Amino acid sequence: MTVPARLAAVAVLAAAWLAGCTDKPTGIGAGPPPPKGAVLGLVAAASTEPGWEAIIPAFADTEQGRDVKVRGSFGPSGAQSRAVAEGKRADLVGFATEPEVARLVTEGRVTPRWNAGVTRGLPFGSVVTMVVRPGNPRDITDWEDLLRPGVGVVTAGPGESGSATWNLLAVYAAGSDGGRDHKAGLDFVTRLVSGHLAGRPASADEAAEAFLRGAGDVLITSENQAIRLRERGEEVVYLTPARTLRIDYPVAVMNTSAELRKAVELRNFLFTPQAQRIWARAGFRPVDPAVAAEFAAGFPQPPVLWTVAGLGGWDSLYPALFEPDNGAISRIYRDAPR
């Protein structure tokens, strides 16, 4: 295919994608337009804060966002989700994993159709990556290297941190050959957690700070956080393994919102080309095909990119692996030597 033909194909795909991105607020029971000075409460994962910091003022500059204030609350994703389920005020939520939104669907606070349509409620993403010391003294290149004698690994635990769920799911995917051998995947996780963890930080940010203070040899984290560390001027190197896991960050509107129309408009804004470029510049992978093509050089495509769907989907993965009491990986992490 010639270059013009490829560009035309991307344009057609992007147009089809964008056509399915905008939901009208009347579809989920919106009332009359809100008064001037509407205030939206955003409750989101701390790992996504750099993107939201740029998105919020950009939305305020639009016709829909004029006179709207967005108050953000950021913290460990699992804790944020539970807080909203217990009554913390939110009009829009942006978590690290879909099960954290599903909790609010069960509570009746988010519509079951929050992830319907072409976008599936996922305005941006990332991949699981590794951060190492300058010069990569341990010569880390792939997942098996983490199990070499003496290698210390830093990652948050799955109880509070949605980001840690992605990290350990990537470890499981590596050990199980993309889900083909469940037992081998759990064995790989067990060997890593039992013999190589350097501390037990509660969140992705705590894990990063522990690594920067000298803990371990490798930090497992999201690509967007690795990019953030580099932009802060930290002397670290990040690498994307040839086989890794795609991270999908969900965003959902609370159907209990008193500012439902504006919450929907902010959610819809996230999928516009303008906002997609903002996410990309903040280190997150855009989902708009045309914008993704613009930023392709900054987001290398791994030869093997596992997905949650390819591993079986959250409906089976979460209860089997991450349910707090009985999930296999949750038990491995909880019962490992400290």
C-alpha cells in the first residue's frame, strides 16, 4: 500500500471511530442544562493525574466547559473506587481497571452501559514497562530476567493499587505464555513475589519513590509513569519488553451526578482529537487511530502485546486472580514471606 493510501485508510478509520465516540446526555437521563458555575467532582487514579492536569484547563476553554469547575481527587485507584462506592462525591470517575468501575455498576451508581459503543469507555491507555538504573547494570531485557538470583523487583500490591493489578497480570501473562498455561503463570508470579520483591509499597507512586530511593533493581510500572519520571529529570532508563500487556484506563460518568449533562460533555471531550493529543503529550497512548498515528514514534509497538480480552476478560480474570480473599494472585501476594 502506498503512503497516500495508508494515510487515507487511517483517516477513514479515524472518522468511523470518531462517529461513535459522542454520547448525547439525554441517553442516560440528563435533565435541563446546568446553571452557570457548575462544579464537577472527578475521582481518579493518581497514575492518571498528569493527563487530567492538562485536560481540565483545555476543557474549560471549550464552549461546553466554560463556567465549569472540575475538582479532582487523586489517589490509589482501588481505594478511590471503594471511597466512591461508600458515598464520596463524584460526577466522573477515572480508574486504573474496569473492575473498579464495575463495583459502582453493582452499587447502581454507574449505568451498566458505561462501556458500550466503539470507545468502550476507554479514552487512553498505556503498556506495562520496566524502569532500571542508568546503564541497566543488571542487563534486564525481559520478564525471565526478573527471576535471576539477586534481582530485586519493586511493584505495588494489588490490594490498593489498580496499577499493581496490571503489573502482576503482566507477570502472569509472561509466565503463562499469554494465558495458555494457567499453572505456569501462577508459578511465575509465586517465584517473583516470594523471592524477588523489594518492599511492599501501597501505590504506583509509592513504588516509584521507593525505587528512586534505592530499593530494588527493577521497577514494574506503566509506560506513562516511566515517561513522567524521565520528564521529572530522574536518572532512570525505561524499557518496553518485547512481550508485554496493554493497559486500558476506564472513565465513566456517575448516573447520580447532579451535573449529569456537564459530566457527559467532559467525558465526550476526552475522545476529541484535541484531547487525544493532550493525553499523548502527557505520556498516555491515544485511542483515536489518527492521533495514534501522529504519535507512533513515541509509543513503540511491542512485537507481542497481550490484552485483557486475550487473557479471558475481566469477568473471569478478576475473580480468579484478584478477588481480595480468594483470587490466586491476591493470595500469593498476601501469603508471601515479608
